[in-house]
Amino acid sequence: MKFDYTNPYPSTRIPVFARNVVSTSHPLAAQAGLRILQQGGNAVDAAIAAAAVMTLVEPVSNGLGSDAFAILWDGQQLHGLNASGPAPKAWTPDYFLRKYGADTTTPPQRGIDSVTVPGAVRGWVALSDRFGKLPFADLMAPAIDTAERGYLLPPVVQGKWAAATPLLRSQPGFAQAFLPWGRAPEIGELFRFAAAGRALKAIARTKGEAFYNGEIAEALAKFSTEQGGALTVADLAAYRPEWVTPISRDYRGHTLHEIPPNGQGIAALIALGILEKFDIASLPVDSVASQHLQIEAMKLAFADVYRYVSEPSSMTVTPAQMLDDAYLASRAKLIDVKKAQDFKAGNPVKGGTIYLTAADESGMMVSFIQSNYMGFGSGCVEPEFGISLQNRGHGFSLKADSPNVVAPGKRPFHTIIPAFLTKDGQPVMSFGVMGGNMQPQGHMQTLVRMLDYKQNLQAACDAPRWRFNAGLEINVEAAMKAETIQGLGALGHHMDVINDSYQDFGAGQFIWRAGDPAVEGYVAASDPRRDGLAAGY
């Protein structure tokens, strides 16, 4: 595809052109990935090394207690990895109702009873075992160095850190780990994380087994018990990531691939399947009409996703039914081009996250994402090894009729989703964005800009975005044109203009294959919404 390399949006960034590329939301992580590539590693090795560094340099979004997902092109075909962990074996609706009261509808948002089994570390090992080239311990070296020597805090991370501190400072282990002077570090201040360095050394030495069967597992279980939680060594030891086949849908001559449920990637596929019924390219790129159609398609997608998507064994409909072309056509007909609507779920039966990507000159491309869910996750941090634990348990329901009702060993509904684009069965782009339910919205908005409007990767990154929340509520970046915001408001959208870095509009990373990786290489972009970097050689 020939992109328009002019950029109409306020940015000083330009795409990176190289044969080996790593794109992350923090420069130190991108440099770690390049270091591994230059040592003879491949894209998978680079992604793992970058992911390990990200647990340190962006703890507001992820940590060693995260979950993770990946889609990768191995040179011949796509593979998906679901490294999201399940509920502890003791979790049932009664467990929470007894502790928190009969009116409780979900597990807590924070604290030890929001903690599910962390999957990221075993996900790293699974990727390394199957596709990596270098010894696993080598991949942990940049992160160990970063933990022990420390790094200077950048602006966006510091802003999120400071914002989360009042909410989480009383959670067990949080202040000891993340408030070294009794406060959040300031911009440019050196932050060291010696406890996490100890954990990374143990993970490197045992190829992750210390985390699930050894000294870290025992420390995590002891910490959980002390805080009144349910996580045990047996829960950790039993966990295994799952290799999955990505689900997909065609759009404008390309095919978008997402991880299947229990993730929300299907929302992007549904929205694009609905948008495909409209000639959106005939509308100006930043116009009211174009943005309105995209918003309405996304709302329709979420209506079905929130009703039906869960752990696959608990779903009452299949992804194929939700993506059926006739069904999506019927959903598209519900859109009124002159009015915003609050859509409900249809009936398909009738018809705080970090993202990174890496690619190498052999043709391997990796789309990788990991997250603690909300900023700093549960807020609970095991002190000996600095394990910041996720709060994915909050994604469960306690309602018996919900597909996401909590159960022992069940995985919760998940927001983090890597994405991959192919054309005629060949790799085109590994990409993803960050920020809870913003992720499928960001997938859709950036793909529409690239495939319908031929905007280049960096322009699609830089363009102002909107974010659907619920009902008619739409958050919009302050950089969006005033006339577009006013026009969408006139259609009935409740527009809330946001000028705050803590509100995440889907900062992302993109790598586009320009041709033969050994000759033409790749084009890469990194989103300016975080302190990111796309780097290559």
C-alpha cells in the first residue's frame, strides 16, 4: 500500500524505516529489544526483553504480576498466545458475598481479592521455548540492569504515578515499593527497584519456575494469606498459557486478526464488519459524518461484547455467530446517520496496559501486550520480590446469569488485545493500542485511517481520537477540531473534551512490513501519547 506521508496533525515524529525494529511506549524498553537483536536474537527474543524492562519503567501499567497476550508471525503462519491467568481455586460467588455483603455485584476493584493468577512470566517462557533463539536468561539481563541501576522518571509515567498514589498508598506493599520517599518520584528523579531485580534474577536462573513453583510462588502465597486473600502455591503451579488460533475478519482487502475470547478483540472485528457496509472513504477523514459512523459501529460492537464475551466455555454464542456477515449487516442497518443512539445487544444466534511490537529481517513479527489492568493493578505488592499484582478479578461478575460469573480456575473477561493485519495470507502489520476498552476502539480508528484514508502509520498515531464509555457518553481529545466536536454533539453524542494525560486514548505502536524484510524492511511508528520510541537498524 502507498501511504500519504504528509502529516496534518501536530507532531514532530516521523516513521522509522529499518530492517529490524522494536516499538514500545518507553525508550529504554525499545533499546533493550534492539540490544537483544544485535546479540543475535530474533523478534520474539526482543519482545520478551522489552516486556521485562516495561515491568520496571512503566509500573503504572504493568508488572511482574501481569497477564499477557501475543500474536506472532513465525515466517510461515500466525500463532496466538493467551497468557491470562485464572481465578484462585477458592473463588466462588459465595466467597465474595460472604466477605463483602449480599449486594456485592463484582469482586473488589482493588486489594488482594482482586488478584488473579499472573500469566505474563509463563507467557514469556512459552514464547521463548517455542520461537526464541537466545537463552532465556540473556533476555532478562537488560531488565535486571534497569532494576538495579534505576532510571529517571519520564513525564507521562510520573503523571500517572502521582495520580494513583492517593488511591493506592494504603494497599499492602505499595508504599514500600513505589513511594520510596513517602511520595511518588518526581520527573527526572532516579527510581530503583531492587526487589524486582531479585525476582528477575530468580526468573532468569530458573526459566520462570521460581515464579510458579519456587521461592517467588511461596512468597506470593504467604503474602496473599497474610492479607486475607485466596491465592495459593497450587494455583500458581497449575497455571499454563494457552496457544490459540486468532479469530479474523476481512476489511478493505486486508484481514484483521485478534485473540479470541476471553478477550475483547472481537469488538474491533465486529465494528469493522459493520463499517464495511458504508463507503466511509467518501467522507472527509476528520468529518462529523465519518466519526459518527465509527462511533456508532463501536457502540454496537460493545453492546454484543459486554453481553456475550467471556471464557469460551461459558459463552452462549460463538465468535463465528457474532461475526456472521448477515448478522453484522442487520446491525449496520440500525445506525442512523443523523442521530446518536444507545444500542442494546443483538441476537447473534439468529444469524493504567503496555503494548509493544518487534520485527526482524528474517520476517518474524510479534504483537505483544501485557497489563496489570487498572493503574498499578490491585495496588498490592509482594515486598520481597516486588511483584505488583494485577486486579483482573474485578472483571468477574457475581451474578449467576452472567457469562462472566466467577468460578474456580476460570479466566475473567479481558481487555488487553494484540492485533495483526495480513493481506492474501501474508503479514502486513503487527500493532496494538493501550487503555482498557479503548483498545478495540483504537484498533478500529487507526485501521480506518490507514486503509480507508491511506494515512501513514505516524499520522494515524497522531490523529485525535474519541473514546466511547457508555450510553451516549464520548470522551474526545482536546486536539480534535472544534467543529467536529460541535457537530457530533448536535447529533446527540454527549461530548466530554479531555486534556489530561491520565485519560488514555489508546497510545499504541505499529510496525508495517514494507516488502522483503531483508531488503526493504519495515516502517514503524510509536504513539506520542506516552514516552514511547520506535527504533531500528
